[in-house]
Amino acid sequence: MRVHLNSRGRLFLSNKIWLVALLALAAVLSVTIAAVAQDSTQRPVTDDQVNAVARGLYCPVCENIPLDVCPTQACAQWRELIRLKLAQGWTDGQIKQYFVDQYGDRVLATPPARGLNWLVYIIPPVAILAGMYILYRAFQAWRKPVIATPPVASAQGEPTAIDNQYIDRIEEELKKR
Amino acid sequence: MVANFGYGTLVVTFLVALYGAGAAIYGGRKNSQPWIESARLAMLLTWPLLTVTALCMIYLLVTGHYELAFVSSVTSNSMPFYLRVTSLWGGQAGSLVFWSWLMSAFASAVTLRKWDRDREFLPWVIVVALVTLAFFLIMILFFENPFDRLWQTPAGVVRTAMFQPAGALLLAQADGRGLNPLLRHPGMIIHPPMLYLGFVSFVIPFAFAIAALVTGRTDDRWIRITRRWTLVAWLFLSLGLILGSRWAYDVLGWGGYWGWDPVEIAAFLPWLTGTAFVHSVMIQEKRGMLKRWNMVLIILTYALVIFGTFLTRSGVLSSVHAFAQSAIGPLFFGFIGLTFIVSLGLLLSRWESLKSDAQMSSLFSREALFLLNNLLFMSIAIVCFWGVIFPLISELFSGQKITVGPPFYQRATAPLFAGLLLLMGVAPLSAWGKSTARTLGRAIWKPFLFSLVVIALALVAGVRNLAALLGFWLCGLVAAITLYEFWRGALARHRKSDESLPLALWRLAGRNRRRYGGYTVHLGVVLMAIGIIGSQMFQTQTQGTIPQGGTLKIDNYTLTYKSLDNWDTPDGRNVARATVSVSKNGQYLGDLHPRRDYYYESQQPMTIPGVRSTWEDDFYVLLVDWQPISSEGATFKIYHNPLINWLWFGGFIFILGIMIAAWPDKDPETVSERVRRQAYSPVKV
């Protein structure tokens, strides 16, 4: 469900287009420079290898669309850059770091766990643990002290009696509705 | 003319809503029936007025009045009639009009009910509904006016304004920019309306909760009145989410159905708190407990509904700057904050009268397990909410933008969803108040044995992934327990009443639609879980560029590229449509036609997959690129999605279950009242 629109109109759209164009230009330049600098040890890189790296990257313009499926021209250029880097023997980590250096942490699918970013990983478990604690305390407060052992159903083992109990329970619930 | 008329009715509706809210507050405080009745009539008047506004909008959209900024931004001459109508909700301004119209319809329907015993609630329900409506009308009138026109000043600057700026001329355009290609799909007819219906119908239980707090009538009456409304809201919201997922799968061309996008999460958040609410109200009804918690849940759900409505079309979460530039962003957050604080203030003022009537006597009782269920739903909601807003917080404090993508949500929520599945299985076996570990153990052992068979079958089928095995085991356990519950109930009734088994089951389910509707929902969830486990854990994909006649293999499938056609359509698209044949283990299965539509107007490509769908799996192929004049051929991307159809079928069962649960029962009170009325009514001669 990625269907969403921006309603701020043309001004925003044109900004976006400019940004895409600039990114595309930057990518093309990078590809060209890298192509000039490449050595003769290149090996063929499959689309699947490129996509495996691209899956964990996000371009700054096409928000929330992983690089491996983004149909824009700028993202296609990024994928070509990845192909080139892979051909030069770069590892997945090195390529990701390259894009982080160029465009910042936002290109990664999840923020690296450092500085303020720790909060994204810490807050949910803390909140959940707090919820569990509150629930535990509520259970403690709610539990009645056991006064007497509840009588064991005498009809245990007799199917009809159990059936009656069961159907009575449903009927009782029905009455409460 | 029509635009002026539509705008005029909006202004009148706003004034009527303000008057109605004021009259209801006055009438409620003074207990003055004429004022309350007047407020009720004002509420009822808003709907025909908003209908006129919506019809004016639709007329302008259909007839192509491109001098209106909204019309020119969402329609164009090339769009078919049905898309021109549905483009009403294709942008922020029109969406707000549509939202208000639905809100007014639901609130009006509520005011038409018989209020006999609950008359004291009426004014405050009207206040909540009309204040919410008035807020949306403020947004429309002052910030997102769909009737705003485009004007050109003598300096050549294009301005957007309702009325003519000095010296400016109306900018007459022959054509509009048209709807975003992603929205040009039949799904547009039904998915957004379902989601919005879900959103607005959750306002009704919230309105009753506030009415209960204001009047001090803090028993479970408000819950009983709104039970069906809550289920209807849950039904529409669930349907909206499922349809949205299906639309994404069919249109967005990335082989999946849920991308943990902020807009998806915005709709998912109220669903999470709403689902917790649907469960926890049962504890209040049966045991008189959790009165405060239910209030908190419905207040949260309302806040998230407003949050979701705002987020769906605004896109402000993309950046702090976008948020600051958006005029409505701070207002929306202000409104959410204000209603939240007022609601919590009211709740605190009634805190003492909302004490539990009963004690929790066992950790294995149904109410205890329901509480755990609530904890898990809330935990998922916290993860999702935090993931959505953290990028904004990060940018605000560190100045650096970050992405919180699917891996974060998947890792954080997967164990929570597994816990929910387990609870879904165990909870129906426990009894209200007095279950123990022993009674629960006695009830569970047979279904547990069956679930082991599921593990064995999965192992035989070659599943070695531990997480998948755990998932399938949980699915087996829940399915076994749920079916066992159907069987036990039917068998007990069959023995007691001598009805045949199917008849006993039919009548039992008919007597307690809510219980068995709920179990049907659980079965739907199990089927959906099977689909999700299959498609998430066993999805494979490959991409390659092949010449005509070339092949691409994935698992035991082979794709052969046969041909490619390319043409322009009258509605402004360039279509590139490939023909590929698919075979499995060497056996020809058929042809598929993945295509890529390029929209000239918006310069946007759309990738429409070719899909071969079976119960076992989907073969999903995309045309990524093509070179018509070179021997390189075309680039295809193939996804192999095992078991994905179980997700859609499970969604259908899920919705069916909610419909069963929400279907009206014969109300015993109505029957007894009818008997009493007959007994005491004067005999007509």
C-alpha cells in the first residue's frame, strides 16, 4: 500500500524533479569517473547481485521505496553504480558505506545504532517492558486472596455433565449480552 | 457558479455545525430538550448540505473545470468517468470533503436511533460529532479549499484563491494534470472509501465514551450501544487495509503487499488500538473490569484516526520542513492534542467511578489473557508509531534525516505477532474468571497433538526454517483449537437438544453470532498468517535481461520471452506490453503480459505485473526495461511468492467473520418490551 500523494502541488513537485535531476547527474558523474578509474580485473555482475545490495538502500528522493524496486531513472543510475562497484570487487558493506558517505545515513533501511539513533531501538522495548510491569502490578492488585478451594466438579468424567456445564456457560454468557 | 454554490453550502454547513455544537452543550448542561432537539436537527441538516457540496465537487470534476486548482491537479480530459468521480478523494482537499460527508452521514444515522433510555448521552454525542466535523470544515474552508480557483496576476504570477484578487484574471486551462497514475485503478473506487468509513465510524464509540464521561453514566451502557458501531468501524478499517494491500500487490510492481510505509502504518495504527478495544470491551461487559482502560483505548483510537486521516494525503512526515511549511500540519496536531487533553481530563475527573467491579482471580482466566492480548496490540502500536515519527525527531534534534524501513518493523513486530497468534489459540479455551493452568491444559492437549502433525507435515514438505516452523505450528494450533471450539459447542448442543450436528452448529452460531463470528475471524487470521509466512519467508526473486526466445529460471519455473508490443493510448499513455510464456518443470502453463505504462502528463512510469496465481504460489513477473532495437531484448524481474493466495482468502474469511459478529441479534430487551407493550396497551375497538 504505497499509494499516497503529496498535495502541496507543483512547487514541491518541481523541487523534487530538480533533486532527482541533480542526483541523476551526480550518479552519472560518479559512474563515469569510476568507469575511467576501473582496472582490468572486472567480472560480470548479475542483476540479482545488484538487487541484493540495492534492497537495503533508499535513495533520498523516492522516500520509502527500496532501491531495488524503484522505477525512477535516478535509482536506475544508482543500481548501475552498485554494479560497477561490485565488478571492482567492493563488498556489500563498502558499497553501503560509500552511499552513506555521499548522502548520509538516510540511505540505509534502518538507522545505524549510534548517538540519537539509539532511541529508535531502545524506546519500544522500554515501553513494552513498562507495559508488562504495569500489567504485572495490576494482576497483583487484582488477585483476590484465596479463601476457599473451589469445589471440584463432581460430574467430572461424565460427558453429559461436562456438556451441560459447557452449554450452560455459553447460555450464561448469552444472558449477559 | 457551481463552485460558488458549493463553497456557500460549505460555509452554511460550518455555521450549522457550530450552532449545533453550541446548542447541544447548552441543552445538555441545562437539560433543555428543545435545545437538544434543535442541535439534533442541526446535526441532521449537515448531511444534505455536505451532499450538495460533494455533488458540486463531482460535477466540477466530471465536467473538467480546470480553472479550479483542485480539479486541475487531480483530473484530466483523458481520464474515464469513474476516475473523474473518484478523484474527489484523490487529493487532500477533496478527501477532507469526502471525510466530512461520511462523518456527517454516520453521526446523522446515530442521532436517528431510538434514544429512550439513553437520552442523556444525545447532546454530548452531538457535541463530539459536530466539533469533529467543524474542525474538518475549518480545514477545508480556510486551508484546503477544493473550490479555490487559479488566477493570473498582471505580473504573470499564478495565484490560488477563492475570489478574484485585484487585477487578476481567471486562468482558463484546456486540460488538467490528471490523477497520479498509481491511483488510476478500479481499486480507487473502493479502497479509500472503506478506509475512511473505518476512520469515521470509530468516531461514534468515541463520542459515546465522552458522553458517558460527561454525564457520569460510567456503566457499560455506552459500550453496549456502540458495540455494533465498533464492529462496523473495525470491519471497514480491516477491509480498507486488506484492499489496500491487494491494490499494492496488483499495481505497485514490487512483488509485495505491505511495505511498512508511513501511510500504511497511519491506517494500521487505529486498527491496532481498535482491535485491542474490540477485545477489551468484552472484559468490561462480562466482568465489569477495565473501564478506565477501555476509555483510554477509544480516546487513543480517535486520536490515531485523526492522525491517520491527516497523514494519508498530506505527506508531511517526509520532512520536518514539509511539516512546518504545511499550514494544516500544526493545526491537526493542535486539534489532536486538544481533544486528547480534554478527553483525558474528563477521564481523570471520573477516575474513581470507573473502578473495576470484579477481581482478577486467575492468571489463566480469559480476562487475564485478553489483557495480555491488549499489551501485545499496544506494543505493536508503539513500535509502529515510534518508527513513523522517529525520523522527524531525529531531523529535529540532530539535523540528519534517517530512514526507518521494513527491517525495523519486521524484527520488532514478528515476535509480538507470534505471541498474538498463541494467545488467539489459548484464550478461547479459558473461562471468564476462574480458569487455572490445569483446566487450560486439559482443554488444550488434543489440539496440541494435532498441531504437532502440522509440524511433521511441514518438515516432510521440506520446511527447515525454524521461524517458519514455529509460525506454521502456531497456525495449526490456533486452527485446531478454533475448529475444536466449533465442534465442542455443536456436539454439546446436539446431545442436549437432539438436533442434528449441522443444525446444532447453525443454531448455536446463530444464538451467539459474536462468539462464533469472532472464531471465524480467528480462522481468517490463521489463513492470512499462512500466506504471510509463506510469502515473507520463502519468497524468491531473480532478474535478468534476455533476448527474444531467451529464458529466465526461478525455482522450478521457466520464463520465455516471446514478444513485445508498444503503442500509445488515447488516454495519454505509452504502453509497452511483453508476452512471456511460463512453464513449470518443463510443462507449459500459459502466457503472461507484464507491462509498463508511461504517463506523458505526469512523466511517471507504472509497472503492472503479469501474475499466474494458484493456491500453491504466485508467479509474478515485471517488465523492468526493454531495448526494442537491440539484441539485448528485455529485462524481467520475477518473484515467486509461495502461499500468497492464502492471505487474500484469509482476508475474505476475516471480513466474513466480522460480518457474522456484527449481524444484529434478536435483542431480548426489545422482545420483552414488545411483550410488555402488548400486555399494557389499551385494546383498540
